Amino acid sequence: MISFHPQSKNNTDVTIVLLTAEHTHPRFKKVLEKGELYPLEDSSKTFLFVGLGKEDKLSLTDLRIQVRKAFLSSYLSHAKTVEILPHRRDDAAIIAIIEGVAIGTYAWDKYKSKDKNDKTIKDKQITILIEPKKLYTDVLAICKGVTLTRDLVNDNADTITSEYLEKIVRDLIKGNKKISLEILNRKELKAKGLNLHLAVNQASNKEPKLIIVKYNGGNKTDAYTAFIGKGMTFDTGGLNLKPTGGIETMKIDMAGAAAVCGLLKNTLNLGIKKNLLFVLGIAENSIGSAAYKPGDVITGYAGKSVEIGNTDAEGRLVLADAFAYVVRNYKPGKMIDLATLTGACVVALGFDYTGLFSNCDELARQLIEASNKTDDRAWRLPVYAELKEYIKSPIADLKNTSSIKGGGASTAAKFLNQFTEGTTWAHLDIAGSSYSEGVGRMYFGHGATGAGVRLLTHYLLNY
Ligand code: BES
Ligand code: ZN
Ligand code: ZN
């Protein structure tokens, strides 16, 4: 639990004192290096001095990292109550401190046995020593959406099925009068001709689902903004089976849909005053004799035929049907999708940046601005007219793979762009940014990061 209060209490177990090189504390005159932790024991409590280095060299990312480091240190493991004395009191610094705690201390340990001798206190009462403010409680709420997304991405593929995601959505929207729900299961997908979506799920024993939540938080005449998430509950690659080294993390291939759930949670908690659509395109890309096949030609909801160059380029197929269905039946003014779409995006940008593609400079600018503000990082990559040449097929209207080597994130975006039907659109390729392997990176530990949730919630609050 995190709360805000301007006055320190005497009976707190640990007070974290954030110190830049320029600042000293009455109890402590030493100048600490960035990352240095220095505990001072009093009779009943501990002061933990945390070195932040020189103020002008301290980024807000650094600040999140240092706050996280302090919390994960052994000095805090037995503390029940913790205070944080900020080195600065401006909003950007306080937000970074909040996120350093709320995002930095997240750990996925559901399946780890508990050591009986471990006396670590996980559930701490944390007070940031500052006057409370709506902005801060909003940031805390936003972090809860990030946590939901991370939990969904981190859990087993056979736990987070389409049925499970449907239940998550139903629980989130329960009793809300501003919401209506449409769910297309196998039967409806068939009847309406979302054959690309169905093809991807063909070898799975699980139900494919297109879930559409309509949220009327704005004026009657306001156009809808649609958020569409790729929800591949597992991506084996299909008959173009992924190799060892590529398949192990593919439970994360629903991180786009999970981010849409996080965003929905935040929208409801913050009472966003906009008309929005939350869309989850859910399938499982399995193998077996029923699987769709390389060389197949399939016509989806938009009426365009697609040659299957590779069954592992499945995300764009599910999204193509979702785009066409949403555009034709809901006519959104804008559409933003999130998808773990391409390994090529990871090659281009690595893991710290989401790839942003858009057919609208203004929308792209706003999203980059939101990304800079939230440290939920995104970098724009090109999607342009000539790419269309590379996804042509001799036997169909288009192909789900590119005829050229290189630029795979852009050709995938171009494929999606063929189904936007003139709608203002942005695509966030979160293949690299949604997950961190090993010991983690920046202020994220191992596992899901919740990429896109802070960025898009900020976008909804400010644009
Ligand atoms: N889900 C993958 C993309 C991915 C790769 C996500 C690595 C996270 C980490 C996607 O469905 C895929 O396999 N894309 C192929 C496309 C190719 C066959 C044209 C890829 O990127 O290799
Ligand atoms: Zn794939
Ligand atoms: Zn995939």
C-alpha cells in the first residue's frame, strides 16, 4: 500500500532519504555516489540514505531505478512501514518515485515455493512524504492497470485462455452502465466471415474470441477511439514451427490484449470522459493436422484474400479481421493497436522501445509525447506507400509475408494498414518492450513490463 503524507512519523521502521550530491541531510553529511546505499541505525528505526549522484546527471529513469534498488535491498526486507523523503518535490520526480516502488518492486512469484524461514515482509505500508494530490493517486491507479497486464502476460498460456480473458473483461466491467459488450465466438466468427482469425485458431481446441467492449464515457456525438490488442494465447508458429530459442517465451504473445485489459481497468478507475472501444482478438496458433497451412489462400472479413506465406505471421491475420470488423461495425474515429507482432521490431529497436507506426503525424506526435512523459518508451518507425509492393501475391490480394529481406516490422505494419480503411491509426509493436528476460532491465524485473499501458492511459488523460 502506498500513501502520501507530508509529515514523517516517529514509529516508521525505515525512512528512505533520497540524496543528490548537492544535498545533505541534517543526520548525514557524506556525499554518496549514485546507487550507493548507506544505512544509519537509530534506537528504533533505520534511515536508509540513497545516493542519486549529481542532480543534472539524474534522469527520471535513474530515479525509478534507484528507488527500486533501495526497496529490493536487504535493509528493507523486514520493514513493515517505510517512508520516502523525496530529494525534490516536483510532480515528475514524485511520479518517478511512485513508479519506482509500484512498478519496480513487482515480482512474478506465483509458482515459487515459499521458504518457511524467510521473514521478508512483502506487504509494506509505504508513505511518500508529500502533500497528497489527485495526480499522485491517479498514477497509483495507473500502476494497478500495469500490474494486471503483467500478471496476465506472466501466467501460463493454458491458464490465460480466451475463456479466462473473457472472464477478466466481464469482471472489470460488471455493473457498469456506460458499457456494452459484444463477443464473437467460433460460431459468430464463422457466420460473419472472420476467416483469417478462424484460420489461425484452426488447430486449437480452445475457442477463438473477438471481444469488443464499448465504453460511452464521452458525449453522444464524440467518435470512438478503438484500442485493439493481439491476443495470441500461445504462438507455436503453426506449421512453420518456431525453433528452440524462439518458442519458449510465446505465452507473451497476448501482451497486446493484456495491455488493452490494463487500459480498460485504468479507464474505469479514472472515469475517462471519452467514447472508447476495447478490442481483444484472441486465438491460439497451434500445430496439428487441422492447422492452416503455408500456401493457403484465405478471404477474411474485409473481403480481401490473403496468401499464407508463413503461418508464424499470424498476428496480422487476426488483427486484419478485427480491424475490418471494428471499422465497418463501429466506425471509430481513431484506432490504436498493440501487438507483439514482429521479431524484426526487436532487431530494429531492441527491448527498451516499442515500435510506433502511424498513418497520421499528429497522432504519432501525441503518442511519442505521451511516451516521453511516462517513460513507457516508443520510437517511430516508417510505414509508407511503396511497402505495398512487398506484400503482393501472384495468387491473392496480398500476402502475409514480405518479398524482401529486412524491414519486417514495417511490412507487417503495412499489412495492417491495408485493413484500416482510411481510419486514423497507430500501431504499437511491443514484441521487444513487453517482456524482459534474465534479471530484467531498467526498473523492470524478469518478465512482463506492461508496455503500452502507461503510455496510452496518459494519452487518454491528456489528448
Ligand atoms: N509473435 C511473433 C513475434 C515475436 C517475436 C514476438 C519475438 C515477441 C518476440 C510473431 O507472430 C511472429 O512470429 N512473427 C514472425 C513473422 C515472420 C514469419 C514474417 C517473425 O517476426 O519472425
Ligand atoms: Zn508468429
Ligand atoms: Zn505471434
